[in-house]
Amino acid sequence: MQKSTVQKKRVNESIASYGAAATKKRRSAISIMGSLIGLVKPLLHIMLAAIILGTAGYLCAIFLTILAGQVIVHGVIAGGAGSIKTIITVMIIIAVLRGILHYAEQYCNHFIAFKLLAIIRHKVFAALRKLCPAKLEGRDKGNLISIITTDIELLEVFYAHTISPIAIATLTSLVMVIFIGRYHWLAGILALIAYLIVGVVIPMWNGRRGSQMGMEFRTNFGELNSFVLDSLRGLDETIQYDQGEKRKEQMSECSRSLAGMQEKLSGMEGAQRSFTNLVILLASFGMLALTVWLYGEGEIGFEGILTCTIAMMGSFGPVVALSSLSNNLNQTLASGERVLSLLEETPMVEEIPEDMHIKIVSENFSGAEAKNVTFAYENETILDDYSLKLEPGKITGIHGASGSGKSTLLKLLMRFWDVNEGSVSVDGEDVRKIPTRHLRDMESYVTQETHLFHDSIANNIAVGSPGASREAIIEAAKKASIHDFIMKLPKGYDTEVGELGDTLSGGEKQRIGIARAFLHDSPLILMDEPTSNLDSLNEGIILKSLREAAEKKTVVLVSHRKSTMNIVDTVFEMKNGRIS
């Protein structure tokens, strides 16, 4: 049975609204960075160590050049041989320390980055689990894959090369302003202005120019992933209907669009580097000119000219690192925005934890009931004041045209969605009060389209009951009339089904889905068109198994086939959200 027009419309609207929202940055760069930094709390002590080590390492590198200037002052000019030996010894020690400190800082930063990436991935998967299925129905899968993979991976740049460099640049610049200012306060002010322009003004200017384009680039990259994934899945149809050139051109168009964005972003990067280098050059010559003038005024000595100029020229490393961050930071923050938006998204159906369940469900299952249920997807009403009682130990058949609400009813029983009005109860209790895990244990759900994982047949059936024995898996396969087929395969139950079960026919995949339901062994079995892809022989075998299972189970059978309805105890006709 095909998806209803209403559902298609709702899915398309969901995709369109998500795509529009995804290309817009909904918060400032500072807000994104603040939220991402908040995730560092468990590793704050390591981050502080990285900042201290990094600051010390940069100061060692800067003072190597300053000490070289001191060699000139004390050796060539003052003629102090003893002082030269001392300074050179100190320089050697500082050079060794610089290497050790830099390694230690990088180790701490990358430890934090990769540890946090693992934590974020766990958070994202947990968020996806809470959002599905209602909030993820119709969502662009390629974009989700892009968030889980490349977007999270890009956050490594932020955690390893952004947080501590900002703190390191601030502390190092502060030390250097004080050091240069000791010779003259005007020299210290000039150094401060130069550091602020290179480390703050230019990155903010460049970030503001490219923030929106960075978001668009990440979104379009995700859309290209979706298009490629869709093309690979529909390869047979593309070849059959000679659509290869058309899809190739569409893919090329997407690639050209991305290349154009990348070229613009690279242009911004080049402009930023040019301005940064120009400011450094002007600041260095400005410091030289200022100190020469101060020397002429008798404010400082020759040592002040040499030391301040060398210190100015050699101390831009930390702030240049900040300035360079803005080149990749646009895409990194765009990725952070996409990840944070997913983590902050609220589910349409909140799960009920175990500890909130008061009533202990009885061993004798008492059936299920929908009472005066009204439900709508957005503004499209699917069920209107709908009531239905499912008797325990009976097979209830539901028949109706596509879009009449049959599948929706099963989703409400599973609590994939919550009703707008009325109530749905299972075993005498409202599903909104039953712990979600326990509700899933009480129900087996066979959907219209069975999804198979890239794994063995046995493991795909075992999804219905993780850890099930091979004997239990075989018994479930026999009930689903798939055992004989499996035994003819070269590796039997250990045969790989391929990606999305491509090596199996639609009927074979459907029977594996039914086998999962039998293996799950729940008191309530919900089947949505379970035999639509089966021939009459296999349908008869499965219906016989269902009839035998119904003595201890409550079964809901949705089907458009009259032959399927022959085994049910009661048939309900559904039309326009009402039952008869």
C-alpha cells in the first residue's frame, strides 16, 4: 500500500521547512561558541593545562628572538662576553622548553577535541533516538548523515585549535604589552592596538562577511550528500529509464555551486591574510619609528629601540593564529550551529522513563483501545472522534482506502505520535503513562516497508529480540515462511543481506520483518499490510501462523486484501477517519 497523499504532503512540507531553516544562522557566533565551550566542563582542568602550556610555549618562542637582540646589545655593543654565554645558555634551555611545551599543549588540545567529539556523537544519537520517528519522518537523511559525520568532525578545529588559542593569545599579548610598556607606555599602547586589530578586529570583520555563506556551504554540502545517496539507491531505475545524464548534470550543478562558494570563501581568506600581513608590517615599522623618535627625545636608550622592535615583530604568532581561525571558523561555527540545533530540538513525543511507571502491568494482557481519538498531521485531520476496542486473544482486521488512517492508528498504538484528543490505552492504561521501553516490549510492529541492516539474516531477525538463540530465530523464520529459503542460501542464516537488503526481494524482506515480530513474542502484534508482497502460498502459511499465535496474542491486521481478512475475527471498515 502506498503512502497517503496527506502524509506525502506533510513530509514534503517538513523537508521544505527544515531546508529553509537549515540555511539560516539563528544565533550569533559568540552564542554558538559559548554553547560549544559549555560542553568542555568535564575536561576543564585539561583545557586550563593546555592554555598554561601554550602561553608558556609562545613566550619561549618570542623571548628567543628578544634574547638574540640582547646578545647584540651586550656582546657587540657592550662587549660583555660573560653575558653572551649566559644568554645563549638560557636561549638553548628556552628552545628545548618551547618544543616540549608545544607538544604538551597540542596533546592536551587534541585529547579534549577527540574526547568531546565522542561525547557529542553520543549526544546526537541520543537526540535522534528521542526525535524519531515523529520528528524525523521525512527529514533529509543525507543532511543528517552530514551532521553526524563531517559537521561533528569539523568541531575538532574548534576544540583543538580555537578555544585555547583565544585564551593563549589573550594572555601572551597581555604579557607582551606589559613587557614592551616597561620601556615606554606609548610603545605598550601601540602594541596593544596592533594585537587588537590583528586578533580581534580582522577576525570579527572576516567572520561577519562569511558567516552566512559558511552556513549555506555546509547545508548545500549536506544536500549533495543526500542527492548522491538517493542516486545510488535508485541506480536501477536511473539506468532503466535512461536518466543517467540528467542526474549526472544535476550532480555537476551541485558541485559547481559548492565550488563557487568555496572560491568565494577562499577569496575572503586571501583578503584576510593580506590585511593581517599589512597590519603586522605597519605595526613593526611603526614600533621602530616610535622608539627611534623616543630615543631622539631621550625617553629610551638603544636597547629599548632594539628590544621593543624585535618584541613587536616576533610576538604576533598567537594573534595571527586567531586571525587565521576566522578562515575556517565560518564553516566550523556553521557546523556547530547545525549540531546544536539538532541537540536542542524538542521531540514531539516525550519518552516515559521507567521510574515514572506506578502500575505493574498484569500478566494477563487485556487488549487495547482507542477512545474518541482525534488526530491531525498539522492541519490535516486523519482520525476524527475515532473509537475501537481490540479484544485480547482475537485477530482484528482493519480495511480501508489509502489515506483513511489505518497506518496512523497503529502508530498511535505504538505512541510514535500522541493524540490531539481522546486516549489510546494498552492493557488498560493510557500509553502516555506507560514507560516507553515497556510499551515497546508489549508490542510487535510490522511496517509496510521492512528495513534491513547491512548484516546477516540471523542478526536482522534477531533485531526483534537481541541476544535470542539460533533455535528461537529459526522457529520465528519458520512461522514467517522464510526458513526454507534461507537454508538454500550458501551460508544459510549467516548470509549477508547487503545494504538495505538489496540482495533480497520485497517479499523476502517482508517475511524477515514478520519473523522479527514473531521473535519479539509480545502480547500485541500490529501488522500493516504484512502480506502485500507475498504470493498466495506464503501468505497462507503466515496467516496460519498468525491464527495459531492469536490464541495467546492480540493481533491487529491492516490489509487491503480480502484473502487476508478471511482469518480475522472482526473486520472494521475505515473511511475518512471513522470506523464501521
